[in-house]
Amino acid sequence: MECIVCGKPAVFVCDFDVGQGRTCDAPLCPMCRINRGVTDYCPKHSALVSAQVVRAGKTIVIEDDGYPD
């Protein structure tokens, strides 16, 4: 499998819940995945989750993923 972002070998998949008990499952390499604790997201779904958290007025703590901002 190739990463949907950069085309390198993928070893992770996006864990975003798309409904009906399924997840996105987009293949991601270690550099392109966005990890939030125990959950990995593709860039599209990471942005969506962030927007949902802000809209709901919730505060979450995201562990440092080691990537520069």
C-alpha cells in the first residue's frame, strides 16, 4: 500500500469514523499520519476533527507528534 499523501509505503490507516461501524482506512506513512493519542488521521479528517472540537467549545490535549508546526 502507498500513502495517499506522498506515495511512500504506508504502515498506518486513518481511524476516522465514517459511520456504520467503518473507518476511513486511508493508507498513511509514518510521516504523513497525524496521530492524536491512540488515533491516527489522514490530513483531511484531522482538520475535520479539529474543526468539530473548536465548534463544540471543547478543549483537548494533543500529544506532541514530533513534527514542526
